[in-house]
Amino acid sequence: MTYAERKKKYGRYANCFRITKAEVGYKVVPFNTENAKETTTFVTLLMLEKSDGHFSMEYNSRTASNPGQAIVEVERFRDAAIGWLHTIWNDWLNGRPVDPELKEVFEAIAVDSRELLQQIEGKSRGFTEAEVKDVCADWHEALDNQVGFWEQCLPSGNFQPPSGLKGTVGIGGNA
């Protein structure tokens, strides 16, 4: 499915990823609403270009897991899944090859992030560290509290309530 088809089908959720365990590492795919049959992390991103020309990837995620699975296992999975996504994002940001479907989603997120930041903050790049912190806090609040972002899209099934994680995952490269 192309990004345009996913955008038509899932709307704003087309800018999300779904991460599961793979034979080696993790499998990162574009968002879909298929029932999760294993521990799965769903994540969306905000990309910010800082005043020093580096980029920051802010993420907001939820992890669905099997009933009875220890929270520490879920958190370990989630942390590793976000780390795996960060590695792929860094590869994309620095011009290294990534899966074409993921490349489309990263490109769409970059455009949407710039548009959102321009609309809300009055600029789309060149954020100081203090501004990054404030912008990201506002973004998380909007996703978590005002919009109910995750509750509206997560697949249902026999999973315990998803656990959340949000934060900044380092600097991605130069502009």
C-alpha cells in the first residue's frame, strides 16, 4: 500500500509506525489496524530542526501486550523498539537506504512536522533547546489529553491496556 493509500485509509494515523519483534531485531512497518498477536509498539513522531542545524526526533508511543505479560518485559520491548526506530530514522536522515515504505512515512512526517510547527509556533525550524522542550511538551499534551490520539486508533483484542512512552531520541544529523 502506498503512503497516499494509507493516508486516505487511516488519515493522521498514516504518520505512525507499528513495531514488532523480528528474527533479527525488530520489524518496523507503517501503521495498520490489524489485531496485534504479539507485543507491539505503536509510535508517532515529531521532527524538529534545532538552531544548531541538527534534528531531533520526538516520539509518543503505546505498547500493546499479552495479558499477564510482566510490565518490565513490555517496557524492555518498548525501549528496544524505539531504539530500533531511531536507528532507521538516523539512516534515513543521513541519506542511507531504508525500506521505501518507511522512507515515505518519514518524508511525510517531516513535511507534516514543519507545517504543524509553522502553524502553531510561527516557524518551522531553528528551535533552541528551551523551545524544543516547550514545543514537545505541548505536542505530547495535545496527543495524550486533548485529542485522545491513541485511544481512537489502536487495534482491539485480548491485550492489556497499552503502556505509554514519550521523549526525545537524540540528534539525527546535519541540515
